[in-house]
Amino acid sequence: MNIVILAAGQGKRMKSALPKVLQTLAGKPLLQHVLTTALSLQGKQAKTGPIVVVGHGAADVKEFLAHASKEGPGFSRVTTALQAEQKGTGHALLQALPKLDAQEPTLVLYGDVPLTSKKTLAKLAKLADGVRGQDSALALLTQDLANPSGYGRIIRDADGLVQAIVEEKDASPIQKAIKEINTGIMVLPTSALKKWLKALSSSNSQGEYYLTDVIAMAVKAGVPIRTTQADNEFETIGVNSRDQLASLERTHQLNIANQLMDAGVSLADPARIDVRGTLECGTDVFIDVGCVFEGCVTLAAGTKVGPYCVIRNSVIGKGVSINAFSHIEGAKVGNNSLIGPYARLRPGADLANDVHIGNFVEVKNSKIAANSKANHLAYVGDSIVGARVNIGAGTITCNYDGVNKHQTIIEDDVFIGSDTQLVAPVRVGRGATLGAGTTLTKDAPPNQLTVSRAKQISLPWQRPEKQEKKVAVKNTVTKKAVVKKSVKGKK
């Protein structure tokens, strides 16, 4: 099946330099949502991918597609067609015409309608099924809306058969009262479509070539028109303004929240969670308010996430407690570990079971073995930390010399006193103890106390007293009197 995605519009109401289809919903451009669904509908065996009709901001859209082709499966099959002047939906589809396989039906989608499901599109495509190489039915996705304002209306005859679609600006008062609207999503017989597109006229209030005019042409040609509707109204909602985008975002996030709760996840407030990617959860996971999940995140059974945490592209083990305001990115956290509050795990942080990373502790590109802890105000970077290690408050690994990164190795059962600096590359042997305030520039031997600090001395000392500032008072009367007396004296 041919799939054409119309994505050439400017989106003036967005008031943005970014093309409308590149505005984000749940952390991904609107167009990416549409492409992901289209590619899943086509399947991996499809020889050609969707055709994206670009126009306004074409360079930006093409740049996005080039980037997506390196990351997303199937995106490399996506091609583009340019609509240099935006003259309506019919004119947009006409630009993709040379790339269409006449032997296959053509599904028309829109880059600003992001949430149409694969299930709905598969149902629509099935209505248009026919014998390969022959024109079959035209399948149209409609929707009954309580407030149909702004949409084209579906015109049916006395037998309920579709006869035409009338855009609202061209509709009569009686036609405007119709609740069934055109979503714009349709499957068309391609060989007939080529004739219809070339016959379109711009004789309407907008002076544009409407794709909807092919419906009347199909009726005249005797092509059956079949309709279906989406299970959910939000599947057909397009984005034309920032308030519509925000509204659709909340709808989408609430749907995700309901899916999570159906799978056994407890949410403190389903209206206050943001999933900008995929979130997989085991049973009895609890997520507090204000949490954001980006990329691919896995939370194993029994994990509890405190309020206002941000977790990105990370795997969290069973029974983990992540306390408030913690940020985790590109990390692995083992079972029954304790994170935060106010902890930061950066890419490459790999924590084993029962690890404690406390408040204002940062871990980057480091492996920490089981039962180790850094509970307060520490930085662990480019390190390998053994089991049962205690890292005291204020400890940092000095891993960067201004040019290169170096590794710190801390073996099992090490105790590191507070306010210690480990200047990498350096190794702390098994069972060693580092005294508080130590600056370690050489390897510390195992099972010994290593201390590096200035000798403590006491000296006689008199603390300076604070001197009070003298305030100059300006007395104009006194000055005048003095001047007058001085003048008399001279006489």
C-alpha cells in the first residue's frame, strides 16, 4: 500500500519558526508519531516507505528525516516530495503522484494528526480491499463530533450513501448542522486517483485544490465509498495551535497513565505524569507526582519513584526506592538500591544490588558493586568501586586533568573518610581506610590507614575587632555661622 503523509503546511497559529509537523508531542515530533504508525502498518517487508510531502520548512523536515533514518527502524525507506507552493491538499497529493504504485491503493495521512492508531488504519484499509491492479472502493475515515466547527461535512443521500464532502467555508447553514465530519484520512484507488487529481478545480472560497473534491468524482465514476470511524475521538484530532497541542498532550498522557494502571502500576495522580518515550513497569510499581520518563525506561517490580524525578533511558531493578528530585540518565540500578533525594546518575552509571546513592551525590561512567554507599555530597566519575565500600561526605574523584579522563579503582571493603580527593589515575587497595581530608595522589595499600593532610598547629591569635564607621554629619546652619564669624574676624 502507498502511504502519503501531507506535511507541507506552515501552521501560522503556532507562531513558531519550527514547521508545525516538527512540534513535539510526548517528546517526539508530530510527524514522527505518524511515521511510526505508518511504518508499522506497512510492515518490514514493504519495498518502499511512506512519502512525506514537504513544503514550509522543507529543509528542517528533511533534516529530521535524515536524522531519524539513522535511528528508527524503517525510517530509511521514507522519501519526500516537494510542494513548493501550498495550494491545498489535492495539490499536495499531486506532488507525490509520480512516486505512487498504480497497482496499490493509496492511504493519505496528515503530519499534524499524530495519534491515529494502527488498528483504526488497518480497519480503514480493509474497507478498500480489492483485486490487485483493479480499482476497488474508496475508504473514508469520518467522525461524529458534538462540535463539528472547522471541519468539512459528510454529505449523504437518502440511502445513507456518501455523495460529497463540503468544507465549512463553502457549506450552507443546513450542511453546517451536520455532525459527521471528514477527518481527511482516506484510502483511494490509485489508478483512478491520478485522473481525479488532474481534474481538480480551485473554484472555491479558498482558491485551493481540495482533495475532498475527489469524493464527488468517485460517486460519478461509480466507485463505492465506504466509511468507518475511530474508536477514540482523539485519534482524528489535528494540531493547529499551541493550546490544541497542549490539550492533545494531556489526552495522550492520560491514556498512557490508564494503560500503566491497567498493568498494575500505582500512580499518585494520573494527571501528573509525563512519558516521552516508552515506560515498561513490573507489578506493584509506584510513581509519585510530577515524574518525567524519557526514551526507553524500565522499572522492575516493586520499585517506588518519588515526586519530581526525571528518568531517561535507564533500567531500574526490583524493589528500588528513588527519592524525590533525582535525575537518572543512561544508568542501570540493581535490585533494592536506594537513590536520592536529589541524586544524579549520569550515563554509564552501573549500580549493583543494595547500593545507596544519597542526597547531592553524582555518579558518572562508574560501576559500583553490591552494598556500597555514598550517602552525602559526593562525586564518583570514571571509577570502579568494589563491594561494601563507604564513600564519605564531600569525597570526589578527580578524574579530569583538563585534557583527558582517568580512572579511579576502589577495591572491596574500603572506607573513605569525608572530604577526600582521589586524584586519578589511582587505586585504593582492598580493606584500606582513607582518613578524612586526604588528597590521594598515589595508590593506597590494602588494609592500611592512609592519611594526607597538613599538620595541625595552634598559634596565639587575636581576632581583629570590627571598626565602626564614622558618619559625617552635614550641618548647613553651623557652617554658615562659622563662615560669618570668620569674616568678621578678618575685618
